[in-house]
Amino acid sequence: MKSKPRQSARSPAPRIRFVDLHRQHVELQQDIAAAVARVIAGDAFILGAEVAAFEEAFAAYCGAAHCVGVGSGLDALTLALRGLGIGQNDEVIIPANTFIATALSVLHTGATPVLVDYNPETYTLDPGCIRPAITSNTKAVIPVHLYGRPADMDRINAIAAEHDLLVIEDAAQAHGAVYKGRRCGSLARAAAFSFYPGKNLGALGDGGAVVTDDGELATWLRKARNYGSDVKHHHEIVGVNSRLDAVHAAVLRVKLEHLDRWNASRQAVAQRYHEMLPGTSLALPARAADGEHVYHLFVIQTPARDALAEQLAANGVETGIHYPIPIHRQPACGKLCRVPAPLQRTEQAAERLLSLPMHPHLTAVEAADVAEAVRTAADTMQHVV
Ligand SMILES: *Cc1c(COP(=O)(O)O)cnc(C)c1O
């Protein structure tokens, strides 16, 4: 969730916000204040006991052996790739419809991102696109659990095993999402999470983590994030400075206790949207089994996207677009990626996707209000489109 909420110059201040962190922080005000005070009193701000305690709790939550906290989701991806030996002359297959960080992480290792289209049912990497994209340089695949829905991991892992490819989950939007009884973060060799404030589990600033069962990788990451060192003044690898701050770790530990309840609340909002929106001309996200989809975003598609967003804004409902410019059209990296086949779905989606307000503190009344506003706008627009 990084594109700016849409609001035209003429629109009133939103009645219903796209994301509302204020309510989350009011709810936990005392516990968060106590956690921050504990860090200050403990006088340990970088790594240390708070970070270790959160790492242990989050690894257990994901059902994995290790969690290594780092400075951001982007760093989690980049370091996981580096730690697994991805670098120059390698190719890594990623979905084209994702946040830019997925592609940048590959580029930061010196490897080439190979962009493929998404599966319209799940909005995640289409496993059918993997085989045709493989060359002798392909080393890894990064499925992104986009919008909070797990990618088709069984098929992706099976194809990867056949071709000896590493699989690294981009779980930045999928804290707590479940795939066939197992949590995202435990479905491949390693997984990268982001704790950007607006994610399902968010810190008070930037943060991220790699979750893995691979003890050797975890050991490498603990050095890599800390200038390549785990013994003071001894630097064994070319590391970076990318550590999860103690204050964020302490706050994340408070929030982790509430994650399942918050995800259930997101699912209830999605349920309300599903109940109130069919019968309109909009394409809704396909439903998933219980617990499977944690609705980081609730993304609909309509050819009249811009008109709908305008009408909603005029009605005080804030929306977003994820993502309006596909990776291969970005000036920073479009030319640095390989695109083995036309990205028709991604291209079309960039013009049609619209993300409705979605956060765990959206009330039932507000969700119904959003749905009603969408229905009304869609009905009037049917005469226009
Ligand atoms: C947010 C996000 C990231 C990057 O996380 P940061 O903490 O912002 O660096 C990576 N991938 C996806 C899919 C994301 O949504």
C-alpha cells in the first residue's frame, strides 16, 4: 500500500479514509507507550533483547525456525537474495503487477528481474508463465502474495523444484495469511516481510524481516544486516547497515498479539463488500477459503476506474491504485528488466484497478457506506460507459 490515496482537488476531506492508523494506535495507546518506555529505560536501541524477542515471536507465528529483523521490506528481499547467492548474470522471475520493491531487490543484487503476468483468479504470479520464462540463467522465482492473498505455492514450488530454482516469498502484504493450513512465511526457502506502517503488521516507521527455516541463511543475514559482523570489529562479509530498531521491535511485539483479530476484521469488511457489491458492473476479487486472504487491499476492476474514483472522492470516500504504472513502464527499471512475453493482463489492470478503503478499524457501518457509494456511482456510470 504505497500509492497515494486518490482525492481530487475539488473533493471534500474524506469521510472514510483508505487506511486509518490513528484508530489502531488509539486502541493500543497504553501498551505501545509502555513498550517504547521500556526500550528507553533499557538503553539498548540497536538489536539486543527487544529485537531478539520479536524475532522469536514472529518466527513462531509464521511457523518457521528463524526470523531476522532488518531495516525494510526491500532490504529483507535484497538480503535474502544475496544470502542465497543470487547476483550478476542471474535472472529472477517476478510478477509484473507488484510494488516496485520486488524488482528493485533483484536489481540491487546485480541480477535481472524477469517479468511475467498474473493469474486473474488470485492476482498473483501465474504459474503457467514460469516455464516459458526460464533460461539457463534463471536462478529464482519470487511469488508475491499480492493484496494479502497467497500465491499458488504448490504449483510454483513444483515447477521450481523441476528446474532447480530457489523460491523466495514476497510476503510484504500477507502477514498471517494462510495457504493450505500453513502461514505465509513458511512456504518456501525464505520469505521477506515489510513492517511499513500501513501493512497488516506495521511498525512506527520502516522495518522488515526475513523468515526462514535455513539456519545457514539466518546466520549470514545476522551478519549482513550488521556491517557483516557478529563479533565486534570482525567483518566477515560485505554487509550493510539494515537493522530492525529496538523501538519498532517492541511495538511490533505488542501489535503481533492483535494481528489475527485485525485480519479477521479485514475479512469481515471484505465480506460486507462482497455481499453488497455483486450485481454491479465491477470485477470483485475472487473469494478465498477461510483465513486464506488477509485483505491487505480490497482491489476491484472496472473500465471506468478514473470516473468511479472521482465520484467516490466527491462522496468523501478515499481510494488507491495498486499499481497504476507496471514495473516495465517505470523509468527507473523498465529497460533493466526482461519481458519474455506480452504482459496483457498487467497492462489492462493498471488502467482498471481500484483499491477500496480497507483497514481493520473500518466499522460495519462505514463498510456498508463505502459499498453503497460504490453501487450508486456504478449505477449512474452504466449510462456513461
Ligand atoms: C511494501 C512492499 C515491499 C517493500 O517493503 P518496504 O518495507 O516498504 O521496503 C515489497 N513488496 C511488496 C509487495 C510490498 O507491498
